[in-house]
Amino acid sequence: FGAVCPERGTTAALVMPHADAQAMNAHLVEISKTVAEGAHAILVLDGAGWHGSKALCIPENITLLLPPPYAPELNSHRERLGLSARQPPRHLRL
């Protein structure tokens, strides 16, 4: 689990044995500790199942931003990866 504040260049990360709501809660606590005093963090998520879990304990200085259910314009990198995955690698092309 990892998060970064691009403005301050600070990070919060944990290596966990599982990716679930319990691990996410630990990560939220870690992020909350690194948020500057008086600031508020917006955590942009990727829509993993545990991101919307009712078991999450969201600190007061963090807001979770979940993506809409379907937003291809937010996933343009996936489209490019999909296109390149359908083509043979350049070193194998004749």
C-alpha cells in the first residue's frame, strides 16, 4: 500500500501480507500520521473491493475519492496497455 503527497514530496507506505479492509485501515492510519497539521488528504482510489468496505475507519483528515463505476477516460493507460499487449513485441516482428 502506498500514498504520496506530490506537493510536499512525502510518502506513506506499508507492506502487508494481504490486501483487504484490515490492511487498508492500517494504511489509512499511516497516511493520517503523515498529513501536515491542519491539512486534509484526498486519497484517490482505484476501486478495489475493500475500498468501499463498511469496515473502513476513515480518519477525519482523509477523504476517500472513489472512481465512477465506468470511466474509460480515466483509464487511458489501460487502453494503451491493452493495445500493445495484442501486438507481438518489437524484437519478434519481421
